[in-house]
Amino acid sequence: MLGYPTPGDPSDLDATLRTVNITGADNTVALLSGLPAGQRFSVKVAAYDERGIGPFSENITIVTPEALPSAAPRDLSAQAASSTEIYVSWAPPSPSTMNGRLLGYVVFVRSLIDQSVQEIQVAVDANNILADQEITVENLDKFVDYEISVVAVNSVGNGPPAPVEGELVIRTLADGKCIIGGVFCCPNDLSCFIM
């Protein structure tokens, strides 16, 4: 009999134990299939017969190989911050879809004028990978439409992009305009109004 837990607290092995029965005294190999990618498991083994189960072995820890993230970042939003900047924010994908250790994100910014693409790498704090993220994309052209997308990245590569459906297109502001704290500012004539 081979036991292994579902992902969770590895110290609570018995509470989430799944068993695999291996028949035949000479059979000493088992294939555990259908395990989620990039997860840590504890495994223990015990012999059994018609009289019951014997003592379990010491736990051993296994880690399944990572796979590409299977979901996009959530809650992607963007707005023009000035004539040459766009503010972008998003939330991480669900931890169960990261399929390994999240290393960061790539923000893609594509000009709809000349189709050029900027790729901006965003690292995550290893101690807080579930934190919401934000960046300000700089050095953009004035009053131009840009398509924004974001992907999560692990050691295998990039996951699917957000937005999942449609496009997120933001236009940089006309020259001399800016947004500060949600207020559209016209610094040359001192007039501002709420967006």
C-alpha cells in the first residue's frame, strides 16, 4: 500500500491521505498519475495482508515537475497616466493554476500605429507572490493607441495572456496632459477636472 497526500499541509499527512493498492509481493514500483504540476507531496509505504496494514515507512518528499501556468493574471486594468505613460495593474492568477513557482510577469505593450512591441519583465517578491502588481510603462508615443496584455511566468515559460477575451487598448494623452490621483490636469492653464 502506498499513501500520498493531496497538496496542502505536509505535516497533516493522514488527514489528506490517498492510497494506491499494489498487489503482488514482488511488485515494488507504483506510478502516481494525475498529480498537479509543481506541487510537493509526501509519500509513505506500508505492507498489508489479510490481517491488516503493517507500519508505514518514513515519509519521503517528491516534487512534481512544473508546467506552464494554466491561467492568465486576473483583474487587468490600465489607464493613460500622461502623454507618454500608461499605468497598468493586475492580480495574480489563482495559485492552483501557477503550476510551479511564480517567477514574475511579462507586460506586452503593442503600438497600434507601427505594431512595435515592448516586453517589460516584472519580478515578484518571493515572499509575497500573491500580491497585486502595478507598473507605469514609460517612453511611449503621444496620443497613440496601445494594446496591453500580461502573462504569468514560471521556470517552464509564459502562461496565457490577460485579457483572455478581446483587447485592452489604451490611448496615451495629448501633449501636456496628465492624470494625478484620478484628476485630469492641464498644467499650462491651471484648469483641472475630475475624470
